Amino acid sequence: MIHAPEPWWLPALLALSLFGDALISVRPPLFIQRCLDGVGFPREWWWALIAIKLAATAGLLVGLKYPGVGLATAVGVIAYFVCAAFAHYRARFLGSEFWINCLGMLALAVAAALPFVV
């Protein structure tokens, strides 16, 4: 059964992280550029990542009131970062960007999904 998230701040922290990531991705700093180039993600599609992160932010915040939306969004964010981890692995781009940013956000997404189901 899907429950209102307790603690509520885990999905909120993930939403804040994704929102901040989307904001800085508008004019990506060097470490984000290096990461996206390192996995071979085309520059003309970088805007899509911003849209995805903003949509996920909204879904997680709505999910604080409507837990089904929050769980679905958290699962989507987990899938996003699993795909990102696979892209890093496939490109053999396994530096700090992979271990800290990609896997760190994946761990936060998993932690944010748990309050909806536990």
C-alpha cells in the first residue's frame, strides 16, 4: 500500500536536489559539461534533462499530498539514474562524476522512494 511519506523530508530533499541541478544545468558548469560529454550525450538534447528534472521536482512535491504520484515519480527518478549509471559504465566514464553525482543521486532517489512504501 502507498502511504504518505514519513519522513516527508526525504522526497523533499530529492526534489530540492533535482531543482538545483536543473537550475545549474541551464548554464552548466564544467563538471556537468564534462560528465555529459564523457558519456556521449548530445549537446542538442541537454535541454531535455532540464525538463525531466523540473517535471520530477514537481511530481515529488505533488507526491507529498498525493503519495501515488510521489512514488511513481521517485521510481521514475530511480530509472533515470540507473540509465545514467549504465551510460557511464558503457562509456567507461567512471570518475568522480559517476561515483559521487550519479550513484549519490541514485542512492538519494532510492531513499526518497522508501517512505512511500514502508
